[in-house]
Amino acid sequence: MSHEIFVDWITINQLHAGKSLPVLVSGATVVYDQFGIPRHERARPARFIGSHETSIQITCNGVFVSLSGNAGRFSRPDNLFSYGVRETVQKASHLVMDQGLPEFTPGFTASNGQYTRGAKVSRLDITANYSCGSESQARAFIRWLSNRSVSRMKKGSAGDESVWFSNSRHMIKAYIKHMEMEKHGMSKEDQLYQWCKDQGIVRVEVELKRRMLQTEGLDHLENVLEEKLVEIYHRETEILKRVDRSDEPDIIDSLPARYRMTAAAWLAGEDVRSFMSNGTLYRHAKVLREYGLDILEPRNIVKFPTKVNVIELKPVSPPDWYQFNDTYNDQPALRLVSNE
């Protein structure tokens, strides 16, 4: 995986049966029944602070080790670009090993005559940066994306700064990067901030949740291949390549006959929900979306000003002057802080 598409978050864990590892928690949440008998106990993760106001969560109950956070970002001044999955897992392993815990390993391991499965992944965020050419174009892109829909996903937005689509399997997020940097304290005079603003950089992230990782066969570390992650990223961000054809004069003639009346009504600004059942609406929407018409969204609230940006939006690589500045290996032992 190149630095164009990289990992932005990982939640990874591994069971070490038969071992007695250092306990690493910041407390526990205990659930009691009506008789006062504890029925469930869940350890709260310990949080470790690195440089540049970065942090990571690590948990160990003696046999089960878990890490969650943006491992690639840890002790770096920014996360505009980061590492692929193998480098991210390697750094995650170094972080837990610093606490006297074993590294995360794929496959099966043998200990005291017992075989246990290797590390499992329950969340993985993959991301890329796109150049829109300017801040105004970046805002226009977010507005355009805010008026798209993705099948079986709920949509949310925050003005023309960010938009997201989510369900129980995954989430797709897009936001203007230099605005996010400013909210996290980066100076407007910083070279990186200025570059992102001038380029109109938009970050597009795909958060793979536990259910999707399991469905894709990526919940076990040995199956997490970078080529597969790149394939999933491009598949899930297909919405970026979807062309709005609603202004083409011959669009109706190019449609299958049975869908032309629905398309014509939507193009005329009518609310197609008012004269068809939900079942018919979604069947027609699925077909018409393949032709660049999204009848589930109000007609032409916002038009993307330059269509080629939708078609040719591409990930950007780090500029020649960009440095990863990963100071993690130069730091003293991690500093444990309380979650309270």
C-alpha cells in the first residue's frame, strides 16, 4: 500500500492463552444483577500519551492484549500521510512491546502445548487525500457530495466542510483537511496547512467496522492484505466517480423505457416519492443511479461547478518536502495517563 492510500486507525487484539502478562488497565466497569452479584466485568483501556498531543489505548487483562487508535500518527506532528497496514501493525507491536507485552502476530502460535489464533482486527480505517485545486472547489465538492446518496447508508453533513455516510458495517467520511488541521491547533502559517488550503485537499476515509471485516474475511491479521484493502477502498468510494448526467439533453432517450416517466418527473423537479410506493421508488432509484440520476435526492439543490473534478478526482502523493517526522523511537517510555 502506497502513502496515497494508508491506514488512519486500527483496533487490534490477540489472546495469549496460558501466559501471565502484565495487567494494563485504567479501571473496570462491573455490571451487577438485582441480587448484587457481579455478572459482567469489562476493563477500561489505559491511555498513553506521546509527543504532539497524540495518544493510544492499550489494554491487557493478563492474557488478552488490545490496542486501539491511530498508531501511525502516534508521536508525529501530523497525519496528512501515514503508513500502510503492515507498517501500522509493526508500530502497534512496538507500542505494546514497550509495556512488556508480546507483539501482534498472524496465524497460529504455540504456547505450553496450546495453539491459539493470532491477532484479530475489529476496526480498520483506510484513507486517501484528494486535490480539488482550491479551497472553493473543495467546498463545492463537499456540497456536491452532500447531495448524493449511498444505498443502505444514513447520511450526515456539517455545512460545506464535511459529509459522511454510515451503517453498521462501515462509514465513509469526507472533509476539508486544512479546516480539520486548524481545529486541532495547527497554525495557519504552517507550510503544511498552506499547502492543503492551496491544493483544496479533501480527506476521504473508509472506516471498516467489525461486521464488514468479518464479511470480507479481514478480521484475522494474516488475511489483511494491502491489495485487498486498496480494492475495498476504491469500491466503497465509487461515489466519487459517479457522474451527474441530469443536465444532458438526451439523457431520457438513453434510459430503459419503463424508467423514463420517473426520470422525467424528477428532472422536472417533482417529488417522485409522492406518486410511487417505497418498493418501486427504490427499484427505480437503483437502476437510474447507474445512469447518473439520483432520484432519492431533491433535484438540483446544488450543482457541482466543474464536472471533471468529480470524474478525475485522484489521490495525491506527499510533496517532495514532506517528512514523516516519526519521533516515537526517540522518545522515552510512554507516559500513562488516567482516563478519569
